[in-house]
Amino acid sequence: MWVIKEHRDIKKICRKLPDAVVKKYELWKNIVHRHGPEKLRDFPGFHDEKLRGKRKDQRSSRLSQQYRVIYSVERQYVTVFVLEITPHQY
């Protein structure tokens, strides 16, 4: 089992998000908690990918066409730290 740590603002952010995005985030957390972030690659709807540039140590998963969950993985502690849920910038 994996531990998921959320940034202190995630609960506040979730209250402002559409219900469909919050439900997909809950599904995302369930998959990561039970199977780890590598399992997200088996679900093409999440389009999990490694980020580049100043976010090179972070990953992104789609919650909708607009919203992404940004997270990092600490392997030595088997921890996923959710940094933010944000609208994707085009």
C-alpha cells in the first residue's frame, strides 16, 4: 500500500472543483493507494506523464480535459505527495 500525502490546500481546492473532477481525483487516489503510481499507465484516460523544465521531478495525470493533478513520488518512503490540482494552461 502506498501513502498519499496531500498539500494542505487540496481539500479547499476540491470544494471549488466540478463534481466529476473530484470523483476522478478520488479514483486516482484509490488506484495510487492500492497499486502505486506505475499502475496509472494502464489507464489511458489519466495520460500520466513525467513533466519537464522546472517541474522535472514531478508527474501529471489528467482528471479532465482541463484539470490535472500534479504530484511527486518519494520512493524511499513509498509516498505520493499531491502538490496541486490545477486547470491546464494551453
